[in-house]
Amino acid sequence: IIKPPTTQATLNMSACAAQAARLWKGIDDEFSNKCLEAAKNAYSAALKHPSMFAPLDEKVGGGAYGDDDAKDEFYWAACELYATTGDSQYYDDLKKSEYFLKLETSLKGGESLDTVGSFDWGHTAALGTLTVALNDEVFSKNDFTTASDNIIKASEYYLNLENNQGYGIPLAQSSVSTANSSKGYVWGSNSFVSDNSIVMAYAYMLSKDTKHLDGVVSGVDYLLGRNPMDYSYVTGYGSHAVEYPHHRYWSKQIDELFPKAPCGVLVGGPNSGMEDPWVQGSGWKKGEIAPQKSYLDNIEAWSVNECTINWNASLAWLVSFTASENGGITVGSTGKSLGITNNGGDGTSNDNSTYDEDKAETENKDKSKVNKDSSKNNEKSNDSKNNKFIIIITIVAGAIIALISIEVFFYKILKMKNNNGNNNANNNINNKNNSSENINNANDIGEMTAVSKNTAELGSANENSDNNSDSDSVSMSDNNTNSINNTNDSNC
């Protein structure tokens, strides 16, 4: 979408146009004059509308790019216009700025809280001070010296960061974003490695102290693969380089009709914020992954694999400087001539291979038709496979049921046979028991008969005995009576 104009964007345009007027002067004077006129007009417009800020919460069509302070942009634009024109109006403006000749190492305001860096798209004051150091013929000696000293001081801060880290990079953890105050690496961390390395490059050019140059090389080494991910964050460079930056056109990973990114594209790199769904879907949790490990190479991972103009402009400047300090750029020393490509751009420009929408639409239709036919064939094949599978399952199930039925049949027969045998045995036992009972009954009868006989005999004997006793008793009684009577008679 087209967003409304802002004071910051207007001043950015003014600064770039003023610099372009210097660079093109003597090469294309007409264009140079056009750029200068545009720079002046834009600066004047910004003075009339100093507070047209980009909102921090406007995310329609892309990132918000919010900025609630234009003082840094005013300072940068004034520095560029003064370096180009020498007009005291612009010097008076830049001298009044709070950023005058400073080069900070911590970014605050807008979308940053305390980012370890000197400049980015939303913080441009350092660019003004760098311009002062580059144009000593325009600025006073005192201004030049102060600006140079501040640049060297900032570089030494970054050198100290490198010397105290395992991978030696000019970056440290900071608040992830305005919405996430936890510490880690911010979005586009690679760009800060590159930008901060540029500060060290300026320090080397101003001081000629090689420690600053070593610091620059250390930052470049990190970007080209000396990092915990073992990734070169520049497509096509290194034995293990990223391949799938987040891009609308270089999107072969999603659609085969589009190319992969050509060699030389810098991606944003590790980001502790993990804002995109792809990274979140990987199962990573914020705060659980080390900052330098918070990276995935996928076109959908836009919070870590985005590529931007300003990041790649920084890379272009940085590698150009590094190569120039190492004997210059040697054509054919890398890239396609050595067989190094990203299998999409072939190490060459994509300018002549524009996207043909009509061709793509036709190819997509043909591809869709092929996919549908293939899908139908697959469905038929799957149906046939499913039918065969059902038949096999049915046969196996029938066989199992038949086997179980046979086993049950034989089991019942054996059980019946066993039951018959048990019944016969039980009958024999009962017969034997009956015989025993009969014998016992007979014995009981015999015993009863004998007992009765004995009882009768005993009864007769007792009866005779009783009779004898009675006779004896009577006789004895009679005899006694007679004796008593005789006695009585005698006494009388």
C-alpha cells in the first residue's frame, strides 16, 4: 500500500539527494543539480511539517516502521546539505542538534529501546557525523577532530565486545523490541553486525590502527559462516550458505516457476523475538534458544530470513571496503566463474528473466490438470488396493472362523465321549454299592434272628429261676414260721 508522507522519510530523501548531488557532480551535472534542488525542497518542507511521524502500530502492508522522533533525521540532512553546499544555514541547524558530532553505540526511541548499534533505518544521526569525518575540507578542523575521536571511541567499544565473545562479533544482547523487553538479538541482527563493522572501518581509515581493521574482518567472518549455525548468511558464498531468503520473487521453495535468490543476498539472521509462525511452529520457545542459534533457513521464516535494501547496501559497502584493503576486488575470484551459485540466479542478474504472468498461468493450469489426472489415477489405484486388501482380510477371517468351528466340534465330541465313560463307571460303582447293601441287610437279619432266639432262651431260664426262688422262699418262710411258733409255745 502507499502510506502517507512523514517528516522522517522526507528528510531521508533530502539527505540522500544532497549526497547524490556531490557524487554526480562532474559526471552528470544535470542530474546532480536536480538532486540538489530536490534535497533543498524536501528539507524546507520538513521544517514546515516537523512532526508528521509514522505511527508505531501501523502494520498494514508490512512492518510498521514507526518513528516518533525526527531530530536525528534533521541532523543527518543538515550535515549532507552543508557538505554539498557550504551554506551556513545548514551548519547552524546541525550545530544546534543534540547529536552534533556524536556517534552513539546504543539506539533509543521509535522501535528500539537499547539496541547495541550506531545507526539503522530509524536512527540516522551517526550518518551525519560520518559525513563530517569524510569532508574535512568543508568542516572545521575542530569539528573533524571531534567527530573522528567519537568514531574511534565507538569502534573501541565494538572491539571490546568482539574480544569478550567466543565468535568475536561487534554486537551484544539488548531488549528484543518495544513489545518484548527480554534480552536477546533483535530483528535483523546481521545488519547491526554489518553496520557496526562499518563504524570500525571508518575508525581504521581515520586512525590507521590495524586493530580496527581486524575488528571489521571479524564481523565479516561471522556473516560468512564463522557462527554457531555454521551458515554463511550471504546466499551463494561459503560451503554452507543460506538458500531461501523471505522474498516475493526469489520464491522457488514455494513455486517452481520462480527462481531462487542469486548469490550475494544478506538475510536478517538470528532473532530472539521469533515473531513468525514458521519459527514458532518449529517448537522453539522464546528465551529457551541462545540468541545466535535463533535462526532457520526457510522462506516462510520472515522474522529471521527477511532481506532488505538497507541491510544489503550495508553489506555491499562492507565487502567492498574489506576487499579494497586486501588487494582489491579480483574478477573471477568467486561466484559463477568458480562454479559457485545459488542454483537460481546462476551468479548473474535476474533483470532479463522477468516473471511472465500469462506463461505462469498457462503452466499452472497444465500443472494443475496433470495433478488432477494423477490424483484420479492414484485414487483408482488406491481403490483397487483397498478392494484387494478387503478380499484378503475376508478370506483370512473366514479361515479363522472355520478353524475355530472345527476345534469346537471336536471338543464337543470328546466331551460327550468322556461323559458316557463317566456315567458307566458311576453305574458300576452304584451296583457294587447296592450289592454291599444287600449283604449288609442279610447280615442284619441273621443277627436279629439269633438275638431273638437268644433272648427267648434267656427269658425261659430266668422264668424257671424265678419260680425256684419263689418256692424256696416260701418253704423257708414256712419253716421259719414254724420255728417261731414252736419257740413261742415253749416259752409259754
